[in-house]
Amino acid sequence: MNRTFLTAGLLALAAANQASALVLTFTDRGPWTSAVTSLINFDGGAQTLGTSLTIANGGLFSTNLQINGYGIALTPMDLIRANAGAGQNYYNWGSGVIIRTQDRLSDNTVFARITFPTPVSAFGFNYGVGGCQTYFIGCFPGAAASVTIAPGGLAPINVTTVAANSLAFWGVLSDTQTFTFADIYINENNRYIVLDDIAQGSYAAVTETPEPGTFLQLGLGAILLAMARRRFGLVQDQTI
């Protein structure tokens, strides 16, 4: 009985302590930004209006950031940086310079890898999908598509982008772990990943007043531990 009380008390205290640990994901940039400090944002870099540039794999760097493109079996693939002009609606995502992968074809896998050489506790990015599932058959680039986001240390997340040339947002923050990379896969043929405004920082931990449930857990744990000690003490007295 004493052991039961002791175990219950320890479990209650452990549960209350775990309530403060968190890993949160976001699909809205505003709330994510408000919870992050030391924010660094990469907007794609400098690119002349109306032009695009092929960037060899491993050649795209910024502060504590590297972006690579890969194909099947981690085969390096070039990235493209573009700044849409009047005749490049397919690159116009309303955000200026964008980074894109090569097209996924029927015989390959294509993904972009965002790497943080110094681990971060918060990062986020805008993303979209360009290209057409069937070329020249009335498809407007930027139609909704299936994407998988796979951050290191977390389970892969399947999402569907918004239709047309509109970028979505995905972000994560944690007070229990840091992140070194994230892979973003395109799951449909003849499509490519678009990335912009890749941001990183630190989770802005805020001292919050514990919720009533947390107080109850702490109180229950303390009471059970006190009862266990009292019972254990009585047993010791009776055996002397």
C-alpha cells in the first residue's frame, strides 16, 4: 500500500512537470513570429527582376542556413532562384525572389533540404508548389498539391498547399529540443517546391501561471507523497 501511494505521488508530480514541455507547429506566420526571439529571415537573396539563375547543389547559403536540392537516393540536384518579371507569371508568388527545386518526374523523388549548422529551437518558411501535373493541358501553375514536411526529430507531416500562386506557411518551435534540418518533398509528378522567407530563431519561453489542472496535479502529488511518508513512518515505529 505504501509503495502504491509513493508511486502515485511521483507519477502525479511527473505529469505536472511534463505539462510545461512543448513542441508546437504553426500554419500561420503571425503567431509563430510572436513566439520567437533573435529572428533571422532569408528572403531568397538578390536576383535581377525578370531573371532566374541555376544554383549548383550546396551553393545556397545565408546566416546559419543552407538550402540543397535532392533527387532519388540523395542525388544532388540544382536549385533555381527566380524573380518574376512581366512575362514570368509562373514565378510570380507575390513575394519577390523565390527558391525552387527541379521538377519531380515519374522516375525520381525530389525534395529541398533546409539545414541549420547551429541547431535552432524555432524555424519556419513559406512554401508552395509550381508546375502542372499534365503539361500544356489547361493547368495553371501553382494549383494545390500534396507536400510532405519532414523535420529532423519529428514525424513527417503531410499537407496540401493552397491553390494558385499563393504561399502557405509552416513553422515549429520547442522548449525541449532543437532542430538541424527539415526536408520538404513534392508528392506529385511534374511539380516543384517553391520556398521563400525561411526564418529561424529561438523559442521565446514565457513564464506562465500554471493552469488549475497543474496546481491540482502538484497538490495531489504532494499529498500522496506525504501520506506515503506518514504511513511508512508509522510502520517503522510499530516495528521498533
